[in-house]
Amino acid sequence: MKRIKWSRLYIALVLIILYIPIFYLVYYSFSSGQNMDRFGHFTWVHYQELLADSRLLAIFLETILLALLSSLVATLIGTLGAIAVSQIKNKKIKQLLLTLNNVLMVSPDVIIGASFLIFFTALGIGLGFGSVLLSHIAFSIPIVVLMVLPRLNEFDYSLVDAARDLGASNWQVFSKIMLPGITPGILSGFFMALTYSLDDFAVTFFVTGNGFTTLSVEIYSRARQGINLEINALSTIMFILVMIIVIGYYFISSRSGKKGGRLL
Amino acid sequence: MKKRKLIFLVPYLAWIALFVIMPIILITVYAFRDEHGFTLSNFSQFFTNGTFLRMTLNSFWYAFLITALTLLISYPTAYILSRMKNQQFWLLLIILPTWINLLLKAYAFIGIFGKGGLVNSFLGLFGIGPANILFTNAAFIFVAAYIELPFMILPIYNAICDVDPAVMQAASDLGANKWQAFKRVLWPLSKSGVQAGIEAVFIPSLSLFMLTRLIGGNRVITLGTAIEEYFMTTMNWSMGSTIGVVLIFLMIIVMISTSSSASRRKKREVKL
């Protein structure tokens, strides 16, 4: 009994450490004053500043647009690639492609950023939204492939044969048989790509140039100048957004899980 | 059918050629080049100048410390988690902070570790005067470990969950005490998760240059920081590429050594 209590305490401690920084930011976002040392009095002033800061709001929207666009393209290329790779019969070629696929997964961010910077400069692609978008697509593709491939390996290809016997066209086989079978993998791939893009700092920092910034880069440059409670207000809003998305995702996935159960 | 397969494959292969192979070739070319053409001077500078070698050792030492601290905290967490009710919920709570932007979390620690911040006010309760915490090596290691924590907990948790509870039961039935059961049964069986966690933490730890700037106060110089500096500040791309190539090379060695130890383990399992 006593042992269980100790383990509870340990988990509680780990969770407290994990959440202290987040709640610290949220707490001081409501404080008057200019630093995170002493709570002044309750105020909304930093949120008002945030709403009036059209530069930061524009960056916020651009970051989300970038994430959606890059993960959409990465999901498309990655899914098609995964389907193609899963159908390769030659084991050596397949292994080679999978190894190449994982190169960007295991490389440190600085290496990816630096080599992409050289790459864009060598090709004469100007740094800005385009180069950042291309980079985000590039580093999101491997995770999509890794999420879709297991679904394809589990996929029952006799269904394809059956559909063909029943007179389905290539397109019908693809859209009505293959795609529904691997949709969960595609969705989680898209989801992972989204988080990769939203969370990236290092690669973007290298390839962004002067014209375009994402939220991470902007926070970095502001944080280097010191504490600014507007950032606290922003992180509160982002935390609430994340909570909504996670609860939504949790709800949808648990519901679809139930549906799967009923089908069985 | 053949043509359709090709359409599927082409964009993917184009991605591999352009964004996987080309960048590696380009960074290697840059490492062996200066204004006059081919040169080995960057590498000779790297391996004869003590600063670079010290920096390499330094970054591996810090990455090791970060990984060790994360593992030390994560293993018990993952174990306790695997024995709890409502595991999915607690797991979600652990994953959730990874979704908050890394920079925001680092920024929070500037406040927490600051002169009048949370830690110093806490120390003040015991009459310990405000200490300089921000911009120290310890602060850098702590924040890096904080950020990597969930990425270590998850694979270990998955590995422990895959261990058959009956095996642990059998160990204690056969008279093993808690420590023996852990050392002889649970640890070897969950080692794959530990390995995955170490791989997920060690390599990113080499490139946390934003933390060395924001939390380490530019005093912790790692390979990642050096690359960033050569590319973005001093604009000496060939030296930056040289450090990059060395880092890639060291990484490959680390990966080959961990995978060969994994295959050796498999052989031993077969013998048993």
C-alpha cells in the first residue's frame, strides 16, 4: 500500500514538472507589469496588446497556413510513395528506399537546415515562404510514409482481386478498396506532419531569410530580447487551442474505435 | 498498371533525389571546398585545432548527460504508468506538453530560472539568497531534459506494456526479489524501448542550439551551436559544412553500433 502511494507521488511530481512552465506562462499573462517575477494585479492588457499586434497575428495565421499546406502536400506524396514502396517486390531496393526515407528522420535539425540552405542557394531558389514550405514538405514526408506503410502491410490484397473479379476499374479499386483501408494511417500521418510543421524551429530558422517568419522564429527573436508578456498571452491562447484539438481528436478516435468494435 | 505504379513512385523518388541525396552531396562538397576549389584545409583545421575537438567532446558529453537524466526520470515513470488505471488518459497528459511550441517552453524557463523567478523565490523561503541559475550548464541540461522527457517515456512505456505480466509473476514465484526481477527480467525485455528512447533523445540533443542561446547563455558551445554560428553569423559555410559532415559521420557510427548490439542480442536470445 505504501509503495503505491510513493509511485503516485512520483508520477504527480513528473506531471507537475511537465506542466509548471506552461502554467507559469499562463499565470503571468494576466499580470500587470513587465516581467515574470512578481504578479501585479489581474489585467487583460497583454491580450489587448496581442490583438492590436497585427504583425504577430499575421505570423500566427501564416504559420497555420504553412502547416496545413505543407502537411497536405506531404501526405499526398507520402501516401502515394508508401503505396508504391509496398508493392516493390525486390527486397534490396525496398530496403534501400526505406533507409533513404529514414535519413531525414534521424538527422539532427541543424544538419537538415544547413544542407537545405545550401541546396536552395545552389538552385537559386530565393529564401522566403516558398523555401520554408518546400522544407516543411520535405521533412514531413518520411513520417507520413512510416504511418501509412504498416496499414498497407496489414492490407488484405485478396480484396483487390475480388473487386477486380467483380469488374472494378483501376480507379475504383484504388478509391473504394485501397483508400478506405489505409485511411487511419493517412490521417495519423497528416496529423504528425501537422505537428512537425507547427513545432519546427531549427530548419525554418536556417531557410527563412528576411521576408518571412514563423511563430517559432518570431518567439525566438523576441525571447532573445528579454521577457515580453505579450508572448505569455499568446502561449495561453495556443495552449487552449491545443487542448481543444487534443480533446477533439481523443473524442473522435475513441468514437471511431467504438464504431470499429461494433462492426466486428 | 505498370504506368500507374510509376505515377505513384515518381514524386516520392523526386523527393528522395532532391531533398535526401542532393543535400548530403552538397554539404559534403562544401566541406571540401573553399574559394579556390578543392581543399582539405577545413578538415585539417578541425582535427588539429583543439577548440573543435574539445567542442565535439563537449557536445557528446552534454548529449550524454541529457540522455542519462531523461532516462533516469523516464524509466520509473513509464513503469508506474504501465501499472496504473486509465493509462490512456495519463499518457495523454504526458504527451500534451510536447504540443506546446518548444520555444515557448524555453521562454518559460527564462522566467522560472530568472533572478526573481519561481526557483529563486522558492529558495528564498529557506533563506538561500537569489542564486544565478539562468545561463548555467545545469540549467541548460535541465531544460533540454525537460523538453525530451516525453520522447523517452513513450517508447519505454510501450516496451514495458509488451512484457507479459505472467513473466514477472513467474519471476517472483520462483523467488526473485524485486531488484532481481527488474535486473534479470524486466530490464532485458524492455531494452528495445530504452534503445529507441535513447536514439530519440541523444541525436536531437546535439542540435539544441536555441537552448544554448536562450538558457545556456552562449557558454555551452555544442556542434549544433557551432554549425548555426558558421552558417548564420560568420557566413563561413564551408567550415560549417565540415562540422556538419563530422557530425553526420559520428551519428552513423553511433547508429551502426547500436544496431549491431541489437542484432547480437537477438542471437543470444536464439541460443537460449
